[in-house]
Amino acid sequence: QQPVQSPQAVILREGEDAVINCSSSKALYSVHWYRQKHGEAPVFLMILLKGGEQKGHEKISASFNEKKQQSSLYLTASQLSYSGTYFCGTPISNDMRFGAGTRLTVKP
Amino acid sequence: DTGVSQDPRHKITKRGQNVTFRCDPISEHNRLYWYRQTLGQGPEFLTYFQNEAQLEKSRLLSDRFSAERPKGSFSTLEIQRTEQGDSAMYLCASSKQGRQETQYFGPGTRLLVL
């Protein structure tokens, strides 16, 4: 069963903040975040492991709450280069299940 | 450091033809995955190899699809008797087994079946 992402899309002005959520009906041991630009392959951003850790990549950070079976991606002071579709992935058995994605558009 | 490569990048074929795609993973990665992605959706798992062994195959994968990884290095994905519904981006990813295992994706092969 694939994770559920929200919102489906968000439009920001440069410098604004956004939060993308990812939740699962199954127990999570890790959450992976990827960003995909139009016509390109998904690019790995970060992995969060069980233990409620937080991580950061540039001005993008994420949290993981395994009790609530959810993860959130925080984009602060967004830049034009942040535009793209963000996917969360959750390993289930030997494969990765991806959410349907959140399309982020940053405008000048 | 070379990443995951895929060939061809684009393929246009007629319905009923067979197509084969190739994926070369990052050299020290022992795991290799194939995904299919359609517009507006996340990647959908197709199959997975650990070294040369195909350990899992999606229940959604038709018998027309077959994948190999003969020497545990590169992999091929073949689609026989293609249908218009097979049109999609086919992504390959590789990873190194471990606690913080991360999949790195190739550029994909975009397939259009006419």
C-alpha cells in the first residue's frame, strides 16, 4: 500500500515556506524523500530512520514520527530551484512504495 | 563517480513489437530495481534484483514483462507484444544493501507505443 501525500500541489512565492506531509497505514521503519524535475529522474534528498530523527539538506529539513506513521518535509525560504515534484518513499518488504507526489511551484 | 545509466533514453515502437531496455547500475551496488512511472504518479515498483537473483516481482507485472541481471551487473527489461498502455517512463535504480540503503535512479527510458 502506497503512502499518502498532502497537499497534491502548492504554489509559493520565492522566500515563502511550505510543508509536505507523508503518511502511511503501515508501520514505517524509514522514509525516503526525493525530488523530481519535469522530464528527469527522481533525485534523492534524504532518508529518515526510525527514532524520530530530523535531517536537513540545504534549507530543506524533514521529521519522522514512527508512532504516527508519518513524515513531514519542510522547505524554508524557498528558492526557484526548489520547484519540482516531491515524493516520499517507504520501504515495504524488498521494494519502495512511493506516494503520488506533491507538485511544488516557486514563483519569483 | 558514474551514476546509474539507462539505454535508450527514448523508444517509439508500434503495438505488438518487442522492446528491450538496459540499465547499468552504480558499480558497487548489489541491488537493482525497475520502476514504471506514468504522468502525475510516483514510480511504481516492477521488480528487484539482489546480485543476479530476481527476488521480487510485482503482482501487477504482466507475463509480457521479463527482466534479467545475468552476472549481477547490468540488467535488461524486455516487454513483449507491447500495448499502448505500456507507454510510460521506465526507471532503474540501484542501491547498496545496508541500514541507510538509498536508491539512486537512472535518467529513465521513455517508451511510446503507437
